[in-house]
Amino acid sequence: MMKHIVFVWMFCVALSDAMAQPPSGPGTRTGLEYDIRPFKKNGLFREDDKVGYDVRLKNSTYTKQRGSMHVDVFDAKGASVFNQTVSFFTDSRKTFATDLNLDYAKLTAGFYDVNIIVSTNSAADTLRYVFGLDPDKIFTDINKPEDFEEFWSEARREMLRKEPRFRVISRGNSSTKYVNVYQVEFQSVDDVVVRGWLTIPKGGGKYPVIYQLPDYYEDQRPDSNRSDVAVFRLNVRGHGNSADKVYSDYNTLNTLNLYDRDKYIYKGIYMDCLRGLDFIYKYANQLNLDADRVVVYGEGQGGTLAGITCALDQRPKCCIMVRPVYGDLRGLFEMNQDNPVLPWPVSAFNDYINSGEGGINKQRFYENWDFFDPVNFMSNIKCKVLFALPLINSSAPPQTAFSIYNQLKGDVKEMYVCSGNTMDYVYYAYQNLWIKKVLRLP
């Protein structure tokens, strides 16, 4: 299992050392340039590894610099597990170098924040790093309801009883020299009309399909850039051109009707995703789509929806989940219980619980949410999975992301980790190569 994580991560770091996590260069307040790298280039350590960082502080000024480097290491719950202060001195245009050795005896499997405050007699900079120890051993308590499978089987049966009324509308004014653009719409559960955009290359033959699901509150538009595959971008209810019958905004969309699992918006959203998938397979022949080569893809909320879609329907060939949110929400709440500023989505759910809407309290919230938490779906995914995340991400922190990833079965999964707070261009180049390989594209 771990070999996939190490290989893909090393590919990322080897080509993007410039994407370091903290600031560097003469623009910092101290006038120091920072080159701080983990002992293992991938930032993911194993049990028998030496844990720590190589530190180089280059004095970019024309005066001598004297100061200190204070280091604090925190676990995923924010508890301090290590601290140290190191004094330094550098002549003008010279470099101070040292090893920062972290006390392994206090560390267990998980991810850790490293906060470094570099102070001189004139200013201070605060730097942040993240490293992981034995991430393949990160698991969470699974709170899967006894009637979980039956709940979603009945939801699917409810959807199938609803006539889809698929419509494919040509949008010639949006088409290009290389692709035809269509608007797709259909009826989903709760009498909601869901819409999306389908682009199909103008060449002959059948085309593989990238089925792209939206990030939170994202308005997806047609993808006119790919001429090697068809791209179906679905705007689930409450998003883009499917928002007309959902009366909510960014701050309240993901809590709409959360007091009732049968009315909660994500029950409908998950069904929207499945109905969109049904569209691809139903009309594959008429639209020259290759139903044997379908990849479900998404980022943020879309990554979560991609995984859940492939868990509820095993027809797709592969799945790409980029920084998926909502995973192990009980764990995410626990991680932030002492955080004065709650990150999204914990902040949205916490505000909803405190509002008292529907008489819901935290325990009832958990009981309802357990039907929707992606961690309870992952073991049902059978296809190949590419799972990607940045290490610095408060909405989908690596601690909870790996608790989702480690639920995936088999050895057809790959983990790609980037060091900063976004996925960089190197990742997207790798993702494109991965798609070409699994879809057998030239």
C-alpha cells in the first residue's frame, strides 16, 4: 500500500521543489531566505525513519543577523508534542545551517503541524510545515448505521421510479472547431431539474468520458479544451444552472434540511450524480460515447461526490478524488474542538447545530450525517482510484483524508500528495498522464 504513496509523492516533490510551503526570498520580514526540507524528500516518514528537517537560513542583507528559531510541533488535534529553541548567527550574505531533529518517541501514526518562528533583533517570520508519520496506519472509528445499505438501496429505487426525461440540447453557439457542446437536463428526485454540459469531439469513433462533478457551490461550464475525450460536467442541485429550485446560499446549502436524513440535500445530490451517470450509459451509443471507458472526477466536494458515485455504482472504470471534503466529519469536529476559529465545513455545521433548526443537537447531527459521510462509502469502491491532496488544507486535512483513503480496498489505488496548500501544475500533468493510461489514450 505505502509504495503507491511514496512513488507518486516523490514524483511531485522532485519536480516542484520551488513550491515550498513557507515564504522564502528577500521579501520576508527578517531579510532571511529559508530552505527548510524534511529529512525524507517526500515528507512522509516510516516508523524506523529519522524524523526532522534540514534547515538553512541565508542572510540576504548586508548586515550581520543574530536571532532564534522557535519550533513547535502539534498533532492533528492541536496538542503540542515537541518544542525547541535554537539560536543562530550569520554574517552578511552567509548561511546558517543545522538539523532540526524531532523527538520520535512522542509521535504516533498521523500528521503533524510544524510551526517555526524565526526572530531577529528587527523582525520575525512565522513558517508552517506539515509532515506525516506512517500515514498508511491512520484509521478512524467507523460509525456506519446498520441500515446504511438499505437506506441507499431504497434511495436508488426511489430515483428509478422517477421518470428521468433526459434532454440533450445542442448549443451550436458554444461549439468550437474541435468539439460540439450540448446542454443536458433531466428530472431527479424531489422533482428537481438537474442540468449539465456535455462536450464531444468532432472526430470519428467513440470517445471515452470524463464525468466531472462540481466543487461546493461551483458553477461548471462546458469544457471546450479537450479534443481526445468527451467531458460531461454536471451541476447538481443548488449549483450553477441547476440552482433554480433550491433556495439556499453558500453558507446554508450544505445544511439544508439536515434535521431529516430523508430530506437532506445531499441525499438528492448523491442521486443527481447517479442519474447523470445513468445518462452516460443510456445514451452512449447515440452520442458516440465509450461506456467501457468512463472516469468520474471531482475536486473538493466534487472529489467526495466522485468517490460516493463510484461506491454506489460500480460501472465506471476509474475515479479521481482531489482533496475530497466532508470525510470523517466526527474526527474533523474532534480535531477542531479547541480551535477558536473553526474551518469550513465544521463552521457551517456547527452554526446549524447551534441555531437549533429542526431541534437537532450534535448527537442527532452525527446520527444523520453518518448516512452521508464518505468514509462509510469507500470500502464499496471497486474501480481504480487516484486520490490527491495538498498537505496544508483545513477543509480536507491529511489526517482525515488518509482515514478515507485507507478504507479503499485492493492495490489499484494511488495517493498523490503536494507539499503546499494547493495542487500544483505538476500534479495536473501527472493526472492527465494517469487518465491517458487508464483510458488507453494515445
